[in-house]
Amino acid sequence: MLLAILVSLACDSGVKAVKTAGRVADGISRLADAESSTPGGGSALDRPLPSDVQEVVAVLDDLPVAERGSEIEYDRRDWRHWVDADQDCQDTRAEALIAESLAAVAFAGDEECRVTGGEWLGPWSGQVFTDAGDVDIDHHVPLGHAHESGGWDWDKERKRAYANDLNHPASLQVTESSLNRSKGKQPPDQWRPEDTAGWCRYASDWVSVKAQWELTVSRAEVEALKEMLGTCDHEGSWGLTGARSE
């Protein structure tokens, strides 16, 4: 399911995921160039990558490559969030908490606007949280990084849409606050989850968001993403769907 969404989103954004054997072979060749290794030891290519992961690599190879930077200074206020787009009193944060909770959520007051409790599985640690105060809504590709990857040229409406994207599951994710703040705006070549089991999903979600929003990737970023995707066939990997599937 995640693969279908990823490929569909990539096509919608004008980024074509070519499925020919030659295209996939080129993606695998570039993965080899990264000289990555799996958590279990050995080259990432000791075992063939699953076909769905090859598709993610193909999408990644079609993303525009450019060094990170911007012509204007990043101002977080330009990326307005959290908004109540449907005027039901629940802002984007509340909507994300409700959507990802594994149990019925609790609200502050009778109006059911602010979420206070539920059950959330930290995607990169596997830890379960029941207090909404312990989790953040993580922009998987952080706002500051999106700015430096082409978003600086967007108008305020597009920045707002990105900052409140509830239509693309990979864009906003309920994550433990401490981990989210440790990550900051760092890309995968500068920060990644300590638990290597989550690398596969982390990288595939990153590629999906970049494709959906037509953002650029740096060469260092590509190498890091391919290293992480090279762990998808490791027996300890959570795979493309990650901890949510457990």
C-alpha cells in the first residue's frame, strides 16, 4: 500500500518513477557507489533489495539534485501551522493525534478541540506514549530543510499547505518530543534514528515527501538515503511500513 501511494504521489508531482529493469539497475548501481553497509554486517548489496525498495530507489534517482541553500532567509513564521483548515476547532496537531492514535483519544473539555491523551507508537523507538504532552507532530522533512531544498521560492499559501499536510501520511508524524527536537532540521546525512530497524521506513518516507512536494536533494543526502534503504532487507528492519505495522 505504501509503495502504491509513494509511486502515485511521485507521478502527481511530476517526478516519474520509471520501472524498467535498466532504471532499477541504475538505482542499484548508485546504491553500490555509496559503499554502505547493513547493521548485520557486509555490503548493502550482499542480498538483493526487495522490488518495492528498488522502486523507492528509482523515485529517489529522479529527484532533482542541488546543494542545499536559499536566496532568502528562513522565517518559521512564513510556514504557518497549526491551522484549523476545516473550522471544526481541531487544528492540524489535533487532527494528526487523532488519526495516529491506536486507542480512543481524550480531550480537554467537552468541545473536543484539544487532544490530551491517546495511544501513540513512537515510529523510531517503538515506545508507546499515552500523554499528548509527550509527543510532537514532526514534519518528517523539516520546515527549515524544506526551505533550503527549494521551498524558499514558494508563496505563503504553498508553505502553509506543506506545514499542515494531512493528505500525505509521511509528511506529519506523531513522534516523541525529545527525539523530534534532537533531529531539528537536519537531513539524513546529518541525523537519523539511533535504532537502525527504522532506517528503511525513515528513508522511504523522506523520499516520498520530497517527491510529493518536488523538493531537491543534495548528493550527501542521496548517499545517506541509499545507505538507509540498503538495510530494508535486513532481518531486523521494520521495512517500508515501519513500527506502525507491528
